[in-house]
Amino acid sequence: MAEEPNDNYDILPHSEVEGLKEELRKLKEFELQPSKKMQVTMLELNHKLDKLLSIFEEAMHSMKHPTSALKEFRDMQQSIEKVQEQNSDIAGGIVAIADLLKKGKLPDVKKPDLKPAPAPPGLPPLPGAPPGAPTGLPPLPPLPPLPPRK
């Protein structure tokens, strides 16, 4: 009887086995030297890791002393609550005015007499203005006409 073949390997041509052995020998002889690009990349990576560590240290410090961050958060929360209250008041006023407009029951509002504001002291009266009229700077002269287009 013939021996049973071992199924743990496939039969490879001798030339391919020799080629693989030669490649393995070359790889073993090749001394790994870091290239300039790899050195620069490693330095950049080191710098970025240092930055990341400093961020974590700062976060750890702020976690140990949460009073300042917590105070800022509470101040911001109080400001937001004030704005919400103001918005609620404004919305209530708008709804009340809208209801009055729908019913046609607006209260009689006396319009104030609008008078021009007095000019600041020290400015001369406008030329040709009646006495008691507001004072101020004289009007600018008219602009000259534009030249014709070519």
C-alpha cells in the first residue's frame, strides 16, 4: 500500500520555493532605517499627542475646580430664563393687542404733539429760517451734473 499524502501542505514548484527563500533572505538582510519623512511624521505625531495631553490636563484641572465652570453655566442659565420670561411677556402683549384689534375695541389714545427737538446749544440758526426754528448746519450745495458718457 502507498502512503497517504499529508493534506497539511500544497505542492509548490521548486522555483517558486527558491524565489520565496531569496525574498526572505533579502528581507532579513535589509536593515530598517527610518526615513526623513517618517521622522518628521513621528515628530508631528509627538507634538499632537503633547497637545492632546495638555487638553486632558486642562480638563482634569477644570473637573477638580468646577466652581468657575459651574458659575458660568448658572449665569448663562439665569440669562436664558430672563429672556424666556421677557419673550413670554411680549407674546402676551401681542396676543392682547391682536384680540383688541379683532374686537375693534382699541382704547382712544391721544397722539402726542410732536415738536422738533431743540438744537444743541452753540449751533447757529439755519439761513432763511424763521425765528424760533431749529438750528443746525446749512444745507449742502447741489452736486454738479455728471459728464456725458462716452
